[in-house]
Amino acid sequence: MKLCKVREYSLPLFAGILIAMIMVNVNSDFYYEVIYKPLIAGTNMTLHFFVNECFMVLFFGMASAELVRSFREGGDLYPVKKAINPLIATLGGILGPIVIFFTLNTLMGEEAYIKGWGMCTATDIALAWLLAKIIFGKKHPAVKFLLLLAIADDGIGLLIIALFYQDPNESVEPLWLLLILVAVGIANLFKGAKVQNCWAYIMIPGMIAWLAMTKSHLHPVLSLVFIVPFIPHVHYDEDVEKVGYAKTFSESHLPTVKAERKKEEEHYKYGKKKRKHHKKQKPTGLERFEKAVAPIVDYGLFFFGFTNAGVEINQIGSLSFIILISLVAGKTVGITGFTFLADKMGFKKPRGMKTKDVFIIGIIGSLGLTVALFVADVGFNDLKLRGLAKMGALLSSGVFIVAPILARIFKIKKH
């Protein structure tokens, strides 16, 4: 099998999950020693630390790059008004699971389970993004829709952790977050100086943002999300052409729905044409970033799966099913329902998306792993409850079987 196929289908990720499950169920002590033993004596720099605190920063950076391109002319989320719909869907994808969790916990749970509600709010962006591409194809607008939803979802999930799952010994230090403004300022200076070297953005403003998140006692995985939008993503001769183009539209604006739709169509066609033209030019900083980071992320997902999916099979109970049902039912109903509500409010779905696509996205969005496992670690001191909670998140991976079957039933077309 070609290496590109190995990366495309995230086989390293699945290999890591499989090996972790085997190791932890054969010799759990050895497994935990491998992932939690300091790699550098006298520090807390374990394999788990490097994967979750450092590597995942690059993963979210890649996801952010995909979004930046989607907001450009010709992108699936352009103009910005299109992003409102998936953001409203994100709200539904958070409130739905919370409501179902507390309802189920009242009916069949225990008071000790309460801390598990935060596990149901986040979507595992790595697995969800992969499954969406398998079902819809890389170019379907539903993939971009899910990507924005998942990033916003995980961002809110991290905020929930900061507000409701604080370590009493490490309270949030908001003053350190001011360093993010410094990082953004430096990134903006780089952009103004037309710096195209992507590693300059990663190693200087990116590192400053990472330090700010770490010192403030917030999870640093979203550090590059603040920086990636400043990496040059257009060719500089495009700016001159866009001035005249913008004037043309501003002069021809008519306050009618039909005219607005025509304007949007012209923006879309213009962007597609420009992006096709610029493929022949030297790559932009953002394109260089994606090319450099993509292989690191694709193969590095092996270590992510290995360090995060080690759950013993015998750890399953009512808490596991409460979390599983809250994820699957809550995400599906919440995302589908709030997307419908956004449509009725006038915030339409991205071009090319149908209601059945949104339903499948809702199911895919119920994949919970990264933030869910993190919440289990900080939310449950009792090891048994922690294991039960993690199993619930891990069981949501069954969506990998259910979603493709439903996609075939609903005749979802790949793009």
C-alpha cells in the first residue's frame, strides 16, 4: 500500500488505538509506565505530555489552515455569513448532550457521575474529520462544515474544562493570556513583512501562544489557532485585483434577496477562478505550512491513538452508557435541530449541503475521544469511575460503523 493511502485513511491512528487496547489489557502496568514515565529525568516530559501538549497543537493548526482557506473567495464558508449556521449548530451539539446526560443520570445514574457531563460536549476532531472525508469525500462542503463545528466545539470544551474542571492546586492565571496578544502582534508583523516561512510563525508567535496557554493552566492545543490566520494565504498580486472587484460589487448592490444571491455566486466563481490561477505560482506561506506539517500530523496520530486509547475492556457500566447515549443522541439531535433553526432564522447552510448531510454530520459529531478522555482524567479521582467514563467515550467510535451504513441508506454522494 502506498504511503499516501496510509496517511489518507489515518491508518497510523487506528494502529495506535489497537496497540494501546492490546497493551493495556495484557499488561496495564507496563502500558502506563511507557506513556507516563518521564523521558527526561527530573521533568514531567512524558510521552503523554509530548503528544497531548505539543503534537496536538500542530493538528489543530492544520485544521485551522483548512478553515482559513474555506473563508477565502471560492471557499465553502465564504462569505462569513455562511459560518453562522455551523456555529449555531455547534451550540446545539453542546446543549443537546448536556440535557440528555442530566436526564439519563437522574433516571439511571448516581450523584458521583455528575462530573461526566463535560465529556459529552466535545467532538473528537481527528476521528470526525477522517470519517467525514471517507463518507463525503474531501471536497464536499459538509467536511468544512464539520471542521468549523468541531474546532468551535472543542474550543468551548476547553473553556468548560477551565471553568468547571479546575485543579484546586492549579487555578487559571488569566494574566498570562495577555501573552497571546503579544503572539498575535508578532504574527501580524510577520504578515506585514510578507514572511512566507511557516516555521517562523510556528517557532516564535506559536511558541509564545503555547507558553501563554500553558502558564495560564489552560490546555495549549489551540495555541496555533490564534496564529495560523496570519500566515500569508493569498498571492500579493491578488490584492490589487480585489480592489476593483470589490468596487464593482459595492456599486451594483441591490437590497433584494435575488441580488444578494447573485452577488454571492459571483464571489464564489471569482474565488474559484483566482485559486485555480494561483496554483501555477509559488506556494503561499499557508500552503507551505500545510505541506510541511501534514506528514507530521498524519504519522504522529499513531502516538495520539497509543497514548489516549488505553482503556481496559472490563471497565463498562451505567456511566459508560449514559455518556455514550448522551454523545450519540445529543449530538445528532442538537446539531440537526439547531441547523434547521438557523436555516429558519435566515442563516443558510453552505452551498451544496442538504438536510440528510446535516443528519450524518450530527452522527459523526458524536465521536468523542480527545477532550472527553481529558475531562475523565481531571473530573474523576476514582479510578473505577474514570475507567467507566473513558469506556463510554471509546464506545462512541462505533459511529465509524453506523455512519457509513446510514450514509449508504440516505444515498450520500461523495465529492
